[in-house]
Amino acid sequence: MKLVLIGIQGAGKSTQGNLLAEKFKIPYLSSGHIFREMSKDKGSIGRTLKETLNAGLLVPDKLTLEIIMEYLKKPEYAHGYILDGFPRTVVQAEAFQSGVDKVIFIDVSDKEALWRISGRVTDREDENLQAIRKRIQLFHELTETVIEYYRNNGQLIQVNGELSMEQVFEVIVQQLA
């Protein structure tokens, strides 16, 4: 099973991703985590990723596709995965067509997402208010078209992410059955 989780920052993707990974015994993978780890590298890709993430911008399509496609070649992802934070643009979605069975859109309001993020205790450089607002804006500008892309392909499961964590999980599992 190859699943993709989509939602704005603070929607609960990582929480649901980890719960689903445990339930279905497939690995959970966050593109943001991959990019943050790679941004620690002092090379040119690491510096580019760090500057991009700290500004709240999206990593360019070409670089994102190269990194994610290479990562998914690892043996632990051969039998499926739960991917969080990718694809974020229609260009990425089209290039990744064979990489997904279902897309789960965890829908929360901007206000709810900001409230959740403000309650986090974090030392991440990319979780400053300006970067978060920029990512929410980019979500509406770019990623909403990805949601429509998957809806039109019949692959989208939309869940009210403002329900309790347990209720969101239950709805997702029912929709996947």
C-alpha cells in the first residue's frame, strides 16, 4: 500500500502517519524530515535546502523529485509506505503517478493549524511564524491544485482533521478498507 498524506503544517499528518504505519506495518516517511536532515550537510544541496526551508519556501520540483525518488529506492519502501509532505505541486504529482494508491487529505483551517503549531515546543529553525505563514500561503497556492488532481483521479480521501486524533484515524482506516 502506497499512501500520501496531504495537509497544511499542523494538520496532524505525522501523528496520523505514525498511527497508520503501526496499523498497516509499512514505513512512514516525511519529506520535511528528509530535507531537514539533508540541510545539516555543509554541501551545496544542504545549504540550498536550509535556506529554502528557513524561508518557508518549497524545495524546487526537480530537486524534490530527485531526492524523494532516490529515497524510495531503499529496500524498506519496496512493499509500500506512507509519505508525508510530497507531492506538493501538480508537477510532482504527475511525475509520481505510479507511486501512490490513495491520498489522504487531512483538512484543517488555517486558524486551527496556527493554533496547533503555536502550542508546539520545538527548536526547529523552520518553525518561525513568518515561515509557517509562508508555507500555509504556498499550500493554498500550489498544493490545493494537487488535492484536486487526486480528487479527479479518484484517489483522494478527505478527512476533517479538526476531529479528535482518534476519530481522524478511525475515519481514515474506514476509508481505506
